[in-house]
Amino acid sequence: MSCVLSKPVGIVEKKLVPSEAIILQGLPDVGLVGLIAASHIISQLKLTEIAYVESDLLPPVVVLHEGFPHAPLRIFGNSELIVTISETAIPAKAIQPIMRALVDWGQSKKMRLMVSIGGMPVPDRQDIKDPQVFGAASTLSLLNTLSAKGVKILKEGYMVGPYALIMRYCAERNLPAIALLAQSFYNYPDPEAAAAALKELTKITELKVEVSKLLEKGEEIRLRARDVMKRTQRELTQMKKSQEYDLPLYV
Amino acid sequence: MSRKRRRSIFELMREYMEDFEAAAEEMAELAVAERPSWDVRSSCLEPLCNIFVTTDEVVVTADMPYTEPENVKVKAISEDRLEIGAKMRQKVRFDDFGITHREGEFSSFRCQVHVPVPVNMERMKVYFKRGILEIHLPRSRGYEIKVE
């Protein structure tokens, strides 16, 4: 077991972590889009837990599965794919150090690509049948790749939250990262948006993910995810997520 | 005209007081928010709700999976409070979530929503779209002040 410490956050490795893998971030955010997508991938590809995030900045929460306690922020993977998932809302104050640690860790593992899946809140989401997905990238070449694959690019505006920081930290270090953001509800779990983002992900990477089961289980997911959504919403308010609605001022 | 202005200031103060009271009420609700999102005794789950206040209306939405539009009931219980209820298509048990240390089953959604600004409850319109309940409440109109 080894630990890459980027104080005050540590990543504790339980198993051999592959190098040059794709790292997917599925952290609680608007509509729990990333969390639902990551959870679906972990279950469909039968990924196993390879590491977890240790930090005193996280609330004193453990999650029980089959009677055993687990850290709420865990990392799953196989030989090619690594997926980070958090089963509890991440406190707004902990987001910066945790995202910095995740990017540090990805860099130390010579990640091939870091993908953040998330939601882009739209007030009239219930009127939208097929949510559109927008992309952002940390490098010009990846931005061109997204465009070439037909992904609509987020050109101007604000990004707030976990994936916003991941994109910034990766851009600063010229690390390869993309964000795929599906139009979503702000504070209702949105499996349809997660499915839309995953469909775009399969266009960009060689990952094969089937979303029909995710859509079939949509109502069940919405019911099960209510409490995590409620706690996530409080953190979204703290981090002023609504700034994503704002019109930017450029001088 | 000056009388009108004075009244409008009082009106403004009343609105401030209402805002303050609403904020205090929200704080009070937050203080009791650390309660479960379910109630075994009434077999009810609390739906996730949202309130948008626009210039013309207040839009209240609620996420209601396992619900059909014909089983949803919306009632104005006072000038500024709505009660939302809906019978679910199927019962849900703790066991369905893998929870074996609690007992109980849930067959409906129920919650009360505080409307933060004066509205005309009689002109309420209710829609149900893609599992989301959407309630439109036109905002009350006061008198118009002539621009000098």
C-alpha cells in the first residue's frame, strides 16, 4: 500500500495502479451527472477498488457495503481505466485541495487523459428530451479533437466546481484533460444527462459503455440519489455554482 | 403624489419585513432540515423541490419518480404555502436500498413549500413533465407608480 501525499489530502493505493490510463472523475455536482455516469461505468465494467482518498477536510463519514466500512471518496479501475467516485457530497472548502491532489496523482501515474463528466444546469431541463453535451479541453490539440468528433465547445463563460479546477490545474501543467458537460437539472439527479455525456465519451475515447440499462433504471436512480443530491446542493450553494449562469465580462 | 410616495416607502418597508421573515423562516427550516427525507409513520418520502422567482411568476418544481400525473395533488393551504402530494406507482422499502437495519415502506411523496413572494394562488397552473411536477403561480400585482 503506497500513499502519494499532497497535504492535506492523501491518496492511499490498495492495489497496483495502472500507468497511462484514462482517469474519469465522477464527483457530485449539478444533477449528480458525473456521479451517476461513473457509478454506471464501475458497475458495467466491473471495476474494482484500487485506491481511496484520505483527508481530514472530508466529513467523518464512512459508507458501509456488505457490512464493511469504506472511504466515501474511492478510486476504482482495471488495467486501462481509472474512475474516481464520491458517495457523499464533497465540502466546498475541500474541493481545491482534493482536486489538486487528484491531478497530482494523475500526473504521477502518467495519465493518458483525465475526463470529467458533469452537468450544465439549464432552468427548463424538463422541456428538453435529448440533453446536449458541451466539451472543454486543457490543450489546443484536445480542443481540436473534440471539435473534429462533433462535440460542441464551451467557448465563453464560467465554470465552477470540481471539474472547473481539474481543467485549470491540467491546463496550467499542459496535462491532457477534457470535460463533457450535459445539459442537466441543477438539483435533481439526472440519469438522462449522464447517459448523454457517456454517449459522447464513447465517441471520443475507445471506451465502450452501454447506456440503455442506465436509462431503464432512471426512476430508481432518481429515487436513490435524493439524499446525496440534497447534500450536494448545499455545497453547490457554498461554492456559488450559480455563477455558471452569469454572463462573463471581458475587458 | 407625496402621500403616494410615503405609502410606497411603507410598502417597501413591509416588503423588507416580509423578506426578513421569509429569510428567518428559511433559516428555521434549515435548522430542522437535518431530518430524514422519509417518514415511516405516514409512509411518505419528501421529494426534492426547487423554487424559481421570476418577474412575473413563481415556478415551483418537484422531482417525482414512480409517479403518474393523475396521482399528483397540489393544494394551496394558505396565501404563501403549497402542499404537494403524490401516490407512487409502486411501494418502496428500505430493503430495496439494501438497508436491513430499518423497517418501513413508502407509497407516496409529500411536502409543503413556502412561496417567498406574494402570488395569486387562484391562478395556479400545474404541469407534469418527464417526471417533474411544475407549478406556475402568477405574482401579485400592486399599484403602478407613474414615472415623473
